[in-house]
Amino acid sequence: MMPFLPDEVEALVAIGNLEEAKALLLPFERRARRLERVWALAVTARCRALIASAEGEVAGALRHLSRSLAEHDRLGQPFELARTLLVAGQIHRRMKEKRASKQALQRAVVIFEQLGSPLWADKARAELARVGLRPSAPLGLTPTEEQVARLVAGGKTNREVAAELFVSVRTVEDNLSRIYRKLGVRSRAGLARSFVSGNGSR
């Protein structure tokens, strides 16, 4: 299924060559649908979202993003999910949806870091810096710690957090220990109160 083709489409969109991007994507998209390859369907929808965004079709971009993320739920490839989250962050930022952009990009950073992909993590962080929101974790939480803290404060178990972030339960526990220390809390309830009061990311 030519795994390099979506990269070429993204590059063409980046330089503004939308017609060539669409022409290149179309036969790939048709084959993906015919063969029902989940990976190809996910990345095709991601590319469609980029093209729609570049053409100013906001509703279309969001629709394609939603479809891509739904395919990722079936795919189980965190690297590709992180790339789609990066695109989602870029699109939401262009639409002035800063909070949605920040959430997508923070999750992308966490996944890239856990996968040992520093260049991709740096790219996501660079996009995050362009969002323009003030840092939401003044006590020095790392992106990974902030993501774990947000999910735990929202009521998720360590196992649920691990599954969502594609990390081990032990990694979640280690991050949680550092979060408690930095925020000066001793329990999950204390962490939730900290977020409500504004010390965390909410």
C-alpha cells in the first residue's frame, strides 16, 4: 500500500500544491476502501483533513479528522495516531480553537516521547508553542506529567491512563509520584482539587 505516499501528500500540501496532492491521493484512497485496510483508511482521512484545511473547508477538515481518529481506534499504531493528533493540533490552531489544539498536541508529544521519536516530539512541541496559551502547569509539570495528571484528575484509573497513552502502568505510577510531589498533594482527590482550583491544566 505504498507507506511513503501519505508523506508525499503531506509534503505537497505543505508547499501549496493541492491539486497534485489530491491527484496522488485519489487512487490510494480508492484502493484503501476496496481492500478495507485500516491503516490506509486512517492516513487517507488525515491527508484529506490537511487538504480540506488548506482549502479553507473547515467543516470538511473536522469531518475527515473525526473519521481518521475513529480508524485509529481500530488500528492500534500509536505512532500514526500521534501524527494524526499533530495534524489535528495544527488544524485546530488555524481555526483559533486553542484549547482543542493544545490538547491534541500535548497528547501527540506524550506519545512521540514514549515511542522514542524526539524529532517528532520536537515538531509537536514547536506547534504547541505557536498555540499561544499561557503555560497551564506553573509548577513545572512536563507534557507527559500534565497529560497523566489531567486524565487522573478526570477520574481515570492508572490502567485506563496507561491504555490511553500507550504506556505501562508502572510509567503512569512513576509520573503520578512526581506529579504529587510537584503539586504538593498526596492523593487522587487532592490532585483533582488542585486542577479545579487552577494549579493544574484545567
